[in-house]
Amino acid sequence: MVTVSRTTVAVVGGGPAGVVLGLLLARGGVDVRVVESHDDFLRDFRGDTVHASTIRLLDELGLGERFRALPQTRLDDLSLPRPDGSRVVLGEFSRLRPPYDHVAMVPQWDLLDLLTTAAREEPSFTISMGTAASGPIVEDGVVTGVHLQPRHGGGPEELRADVVVACDGRNSVLRTAAGLRPRCFRVGFDTWWFRLPRRAGDDGAALVPAFDGRDVLLAFPRRDHHQVAYFAPKGSDPALRAAGVAAFRATVARLRPDLADRVGAIRSMDDVHVLDVRLDRLRRWWWPGLLCIGDAAHAMSPAGGVGINLAVQDAVATATALVPALRRGLHGRALDPVLRAVQRRRTPPTVAVQAAQRLLHRVVFERAFAGRTAGGPPLLPVFLARWVPPARWAYARAVAFGPLPEHAPPWARR
């Protein structure tokens, strides 16, 4: 037997975009239900870089003190290595105005727990964990809800809503069912993620990629471990796994000799998780009654660690547009101009960030894979960073805040 339920906004996906959107809508007095297919948020190797734009938003929401109490490390600069072993500091976050003068590395599950705890303080917020969306409910060409299926028993459910927001990632069930197709950009590499122990004295204040021949490695500091990304040409996974864990450990030790004494923590290639890197964005983010945001609207490369922050900005823009419209009683096709406006606002920053990522792919990763890193990093950014001090501020500002950072609407502030 199918259970029928009702809410004003159904948010599919309990990642950063979905949970922030649910919190903001609830603070605006809108009935909102977030559905998440997993039972909890405890999943490794998800985006953990919380940029200054998101930290500022949390302060505006009155959550800054709770956020700063979470286990985290901070990045103070962005650097590139030179052939002589030194490094070139491209961006100095310390040049930005405190307290937004750094990038925080925070486990995503801790951030999501904080946000859902705050959202549950609002009477109009509900979240259903372990509940999967199987597709939209469509009536007369308008999405009027979503079909749900609990993963651990219980019958199917029809969740009716005035608007459905897809925050269910780059493999979004809802966007596929609505026939929304992304424009895809070529990405020539994939990423392999793994952990290594962190010890006292390890450098944790900067992000410095390591290059050797055609290999690229980047370590993100955590409080008790390094989250490490190995980059190689797309399609390399079968060859890497066939070569075995000993060869992979040797590659890591060669790229980061300072971590060579702990590569034994990679017990087998099962500890190395491959990410199929994609870069795409929808030509159209919405359908009557349905809006896609975050990775459901634009899959981002891990370059720059911007994914969480761009998704959060989408959520803020969506809530800012939706709450006044829903308070006026708009629903169905009457919301089309509102959904269109969200896409219109968030497309320019998405295009700008993806253009920057594609440039970074060419000047860093593709150069590395072609064996052209022996001469050091590209000359122009190095020249600017060394001889034009404001450039280090500009690089830091661009990474920390990105284009068109959103502010919390007045009714969501505490």
C-alpha cells in the first residue's frame, strides 16, 4: 500500500546543498522535508574544504561558534613546488580580513551533523534518512512530488510538494527522469583517494602538490591523518590495480619522501578509492515544479576544492528566491519564473569556476601528464605572485570566496 504525504518543498539529497537549503527554508517558515538515501553521513573522501564564503555564511546564520568547535585544520596559503625543492606561494589567505582569512578542512559528516541539528530546531523541518527517491511524480507536465522508498522496510511513499529540489548529486535520478541533459567538458584524469597517518611536525598550513615525472599527488591535512589524492590519466585504474599495492606505495613514497615511512597504511588496493572525475553543467536546471542545484546541476572537478562551497551558494540563492514566492502562495507553473531566476543567478559563477578549473587542468595536470613539469610551474602566475604582491591577495580572494558569494537572507539570520 502506498502512503501519501505532503510538504511544501521536497528536497532530495542530504548533502551540503540539500541540508543548507532545508535549514534556510525552515527558518523562512516553509514546510520542508529532506530525504537522504543513506542512513548516516559517515562516508569517506567527500569534499571537506570549507571556504571563507561558507564560514561567513555560517556566522550569518548564528552557527559560527558551533562550526569552530568542530575538529578541523586550517590552510593559510596556496603554493606550487619548484624544481629546487622550494615552493612558490601563489595565494596568502592571511592577507584576507579575519576571521575569513583561511580555508577550513572539516570532515563533511561533522558539518552535515551541525547543519541538521540546527535545522531540527525549526518546527517546519523534517529529514528522512535511509529513504531513496525513485523518480518524480508528474501531472500535466508539472512535477508535483517524488516517489520514495525506505531502504529498510516499509512500503512506498508518494511525497507531494509544491516544488521539488534535486540535490542528489551528479548521478541525479530526478534530473535524468526529467530529461535534463548536461553539457560535458573533457577531463583527462581521474583521482585516487586514500589515507595516511599524520604525525606531529607534519606541515598542515599549506596545500602544495607534488610532481615527479607524470605523477601528481596532493595531501589534504586532517587532525589525525592526511587525505591524499593521486592524479593520473583517465582510464588508468585497471593498470594501477594490476601493478599492485607495492608499486603504488613506491609511487607515493617517491612523490612524498616525508610520508614514505607510513605508506604501509595502504594495506591493499582496496584502500585506494577511484573517483571518475567529471566536469559538466545542465543547459537547463529546472522543469515545472523541479529545480536542480549543486552537483545535480553542475558536476565539479576536485581542482580547487570548490564543490561544497558552490553547492552551498546555490542553496542560499534558491532559498532566497523561493521563500517569498511560497509565502505568496505560488506553486506549479507559477513558480517557473522563480526557478528560472535561480538558474540565471547561479549560472555565471558556475561558468566562471568551471572555466578556472579547465584552465587549471591544462596548466597543471595536463602538463604533468605530458612530462612538462621539470621547468617548474607556469611562469606568469609565478611572476605575478613574486613581483606583484596584490596578486597573492587576488588569488587568495578568488579561492576563498569565489565569484558571487551569497549572503544569508535576513529572515534566516540569528
